[in-house]
Amino acid sequence: MFLYHAVWIATIFIAFVILFTYLYAMEYVWCVYIKDQVPFVGASRLHKRAVSKYINDNYPDAKNIVECGSGHGSLARYVARKTNTNVIGLENGPFCIFLSRFFSLFSRANFKTINTDMFKYLDNTQNMFDIAIAYLGPTVTPLLQKYDKKIKVLISLNFEVPNLKPVQVVDLKKGFVLYQNKKYPHKLFIYEFK
């Protein structure tokens, strides 16, 4: 009897793995070939801890944070939990939105995902954000500098904004992301807009 249940549990587990692999592949195709945007890459535990610590140490009064391109929301949920802030995740990938909302059911963080194009949202919102977090590609991250009237601080993971001088660069000293055959070491680039 035990063997019978073990086989069923293993079969269900394998079915979920196949389903999520298929959905992730479809999300990649959606991002790269249909929407022509950077595919989802999740933030590492190192990133999550560093961003939360930096916010707590340097911006303890921050209340409203937006994560641009929040993916499945793990970074945004972690930051919301560790910094006691309200975090909005902006994402337009269907699989990422599904996962973000699913995982949010089990989280006590002040976090919500909005299914939208982040640039359209930032163009049309009246909200002011204390901090914006971005883990986007090197071609997309610089586009956020035009929202300097709606964002006080921009924390960019790994990718520098070419025309801005960061107030601080935090070298995480381990790891890198490979993007278009170039290694980008794990760093936080902090920009303040006056």
C-alpha cells in the first residue's frame, strides 16, 4: 500500500515539474519573441538581503516602493516583509503574474502585483514612490531615469544607468549575471533624484 501511494505522489510531483517547465518555457517565448522584452531572471537571495539591508540602513522612513518588472515577486515580497513597507510589483508576463499572485496568498507582506506595462503605469500614475527597485537589462534600466519626478531613489541590481552618477555602488562580492555574453557582477547601483 505504501508503494502505491509513493508512486502516485511521485507521479503528481513529476507532472507539476513538467507543467511548470512548460509554462516557464512559454513565458520565455512570450517575453523574447512576442513582447520583445528582457526575459524573467529572478533575484538571488544575496540580492534580496542586500536590498533590504540597504533600505533599512539608509532609508528607514521609506513607505512606498515599486519594483519595476517584478517577475514572480520574490524580491518585492521579501523587501516588503523585511522593511515593513508597501511594495507594488509591476509585471506584464502572464506566468510571472500567476506565480506572484499564487505565492502572495501565503505571504503576510504588504505586497501586490499589478498586471501592467511598467512604463505605461509610471506615465499615468499620480503616486510618488520613495524607492524604485529594478532588475532589468542594461538597455531597459536607463529608461527609468525619466521618472525622476515620481521616484526619489532608484536601486538598480547589476545594471548601471549610463548617464547618471550613482550616489553609491554596493559590491556584493559574489556572483554575476550573464546577459548577452557579458558578465555583470552582482552590485547595487543607488541613484537619488532631487
